[in-house]
Amino acid sequence: MRALYWFREDLRLEDNPALMALCADADEAVFAFVQPDTAAWSRSPERMGEHRSRFMAESVMALDQALREHGNQLMVLHGDPDVAVVEAARQWSCQAVYSQRCHTHEEQVAAAKVADALPHYTFEGATLVHPDDLPFDVEDLPEIFTRFRKKVEKGGLRVRDLQPVPEIPPPPSDMPDEPLDLDIPERMGGLPKTTMHFEGGAEAGMKRLRHYFWGTRALSEYKKTRNGMMGWDYSSKFSPWLAWGCLSARTIYHAVLDYEDDVEGNESTYWLIFELLWRDYFRFIAMQHGDRIWHETGLKDAPRNPVTHHPLQWKDWCTGNTKSAYVNANMHELRLTGFMSNRGRQNVASYAIHDMGLDWRACAAWFERWLIDFDPCSNTGNWLYVAGIGNDPRPQRKFDVDWQAERYDPDGVFQRHWNRLGEKFPCDPGAVS
């Protein structure tokens, strides 16, 4: 059988159940990735900015190289994903399409359209815990994370074994061997040499894992340092590779177990697994609620906060020109690097919703544009959480931004650093809509 593999949020060969299934079934294979449309859309001037575009392109190029080392190659398609995949499958006489299952409404609609045209086999591979291994159905997901975690951990956390890189089938004999040519946006110049730069691809992700675990043993201090603001090693920084599927959550989990055997197991090693469960939880919420996660009132019947969304305040938040130096510094870091710490994300979200009355959906879309590690499930889930319209028992999740700045940036080093750079590289207000 000849089959097409549709890479989506799984830009890796290792620990890829959908890829393993295709390799078991197919004699020949065509591998494809659909270039996302980054043009203007309803919620933001640009759906994917230069930082995420660069990381994506690097990851796709690395995937193509990995496939070539196994005797095949990657083709990049353009247009509507469902149309492009079906056309490519028919062009190369593929009898079926294989892909990793996605969990948000937009991606599920595209997958269903492919299934209307050709047999389309999808497999779970994005979560730490396979949905079939949960002690309850996804439809019965507990409404509070703590209850979810306790139920999942009761009797021992069940995580499946890693799957090796399978034997990759060859391409069709008449497929031309053409080098992959992608435009990779250049990195922004003029930033300090200490600025964090994320490189896409599975090997780069594994390099980061080895550095954080065994190179620095920073994992042993993860719980204590994870709320830091400056530097590479205060937190794991795995999220970009997880978002694009360059690393699987199971890969990280099993590396943690190896670390506990080789070095030590402590509260910090557990806490990293704890954070992977949070990521799972937001995925399961998306599976449970579908496109409701993008509704104005989220998972509630009514909004918790008044929304004025004044256009001038909206621009001030986006461009880092609010009354809070702490918020501004985080927004400059996001725009200039594509990254923001978890502590920063919570504070700028709270400030936008509770202090400025902005529409959380517009703010979440701004994050989608700029974040290298944008994940539709985690990003939306966290915004719902802060807005009080998600899975949070508290009616309000308002942060005292001044107190937070004093606690996590007591000397003001983070604020001075990024606010100076924000002045040096100002955001064009005209790009905000």
C-alpha cells in the first residue's frame, strides 16, 4: 500500500504513534507538511509572526533532513490543509492518509474533510497520558485541575513506553528528489548576545533536554527557580519543541525517570511532570468542549469581568505602553524574542483583563501571533483560567502586578533590560488592530 503521512503538530520521527502505524501498513510513503496561512485574519493582524515562523521553518527543515537520512523526504504543501493533503494524496496515488490527532475544532474540521475524501487514520500522540488510559472518559473530565490530577495519579501515573524511530518506507519511484526550499526569517539584529534564541527541530529539542537535565542538573532546582524572569536555565524552556511536536511529552517524562535514577528524584522532578499534566488537562478540555473554548464567556454562562476593550488601551497593552513597567517589560520581551515566562504571562493576562478591561480573545490572538511556543489548547486554556471563565474554582484570578514585580524582579533588572530595548525597537502602533 502507498500512503501519505500528514505532519501537523508532530514534527519528529521518534515516539510518533501515527508514523509507527503508517510504517507498519505501507510499502511506500509520501510525507507532507502544509505551510500554515499566516495572513491577516479576524482576531489579529497576523496569525503567525516572524519568531514562530522561523522556529517552524527550522523544525520542518530538520524533519526533512531526518527523513532523508532514512531514505525518504518531506514535501511542503500550500493552501487549505484539507484540500492540499487530498490533492497530494491523489497526485501520488496514495490509498490512505495518516496523521497525529489534533484536539482543537479548526484542526478537527480539516481532518474530517480529509476523511470524507480518503481513508484517514489518526492516532493520539500529543499528550503525556493517552486519553484511553484516563480513569474516566474525556466527557467526564473533572472541572478542576487538582481533581483531575489526583484521579490520574491515583494508583500510579500510567504513561506508555516510548516508540523508536520505525523503518521508513521509500517514496514512490517516480518522485523527484528535490531539495526543500523554505524561507527562514532572519533573527532580529541588535539584541544583546545574552538574548535567548530558540532553534527548531527534534535534535535541537533533545540538545536542550540534555543540557537542562544532565549538563546543568537544573532540573533538581526546577520548582524553586521556575518563576525566574531572566536567563536560560531558570525553567526548562521545552515548550516550543512540545508545541510543534519536535519533542513528545512522553520523551520528557521518561527522561525525568532516567534523571531520577541517575541523579536524584525530588519535588522538582515531580513538578516538571506536574506541569506536563497541566498541559494534558488543557488538551482534554479542548477535546471536551470543542469550539466553546473560544466563546466570549468561555466555559461559563456569563462573563466574569466587564469588557470595554478601548482601542487605545488595546494598543498600549500590545506595544508595552501601559502604566505598569513590569507588564511593559514582558510585552517587549514577547515581541522582540517570541518568548515570555510563565510568571510574565499570568501577570500581563491579569492586567489586560482585570485592570484594562480588554477582550481576552483579542489578547490570546496577540499571543498566537508572537509566541514561539503557541499551543491552541494551552494558550486558550490559560487565558480562560485568568479570566475566570475556565476551569478555575475561584471567581477571580486577579494578580497584584506591583507586588508580583517586587517579588520576582526585586532589583528591577528584568524591567530595565526589556524596557530599554522596547524603547530602542518600538512597536509600530499601526500594526495593532
